[in-house]
Amino acid sequence: VQLQASGGGLVQPGGSLRLSCAVSGTIFRLKDIGWFRQAPGKERHLVATITFGGTAWVAHPVEDRFTVSRDNAKNTAYLQINNLKPEDTARYYCKMMRSDYWGQGTQVTVSS
């Protein structure tokens, strides 16, 4: 099983990014996927999940700016982040929930 996160980068405040998590080696459509982030010097924490059935959850207080989705035909989950803020700067990881499988992370840096 492999998870490949991508889509991060350096963005100005107010910008948007769409992170992708490409999954291989398993039946993706049967798996729940989570997105976590870890800022420098801080613990990694969960920011969004999407179930195999497509039920989405986003943590407070980013639920008005983050959207999680999936495309089972592409074996890929997404995290759309709008109106990026400096405090969103972190490494973003995807994870197959209820497993030990993580992606390698993708760095998001928000700075002017």
C-alpha cells in the first residue's frame, strides 16, 4: 500500500491550493482517508476525513475554508484549502484510517 501526497507549495495569504493523495495497492473505494497537518514544533493533528461512502468531516475552525473530497475512479483523495492563512503553514499528510499507512506529506507554506 502506498499513499502519495502532492500539491503543496509556497502561496500568498488568501490563495488556494488543492492537495492530492493518490493511493495504490489497496481497494481505495473501500477505505476512509484522513488529512493531518503538522506545523513546525507542533504535534500532528487531524483536519479532515472522508469515508469510503463519501461522508466528509472537517475540523473546527477551518471548516469554512477546507473541503475534503475523493474520486474513486482515480484512487485519489483531495483537500481543497481556500483563503490560506500563515497559520496554515504545515506539512500535510494523508492517511488510510484504521491503518498505519501514511503518505510522505506535502509542505504548504503561506507567506507574503
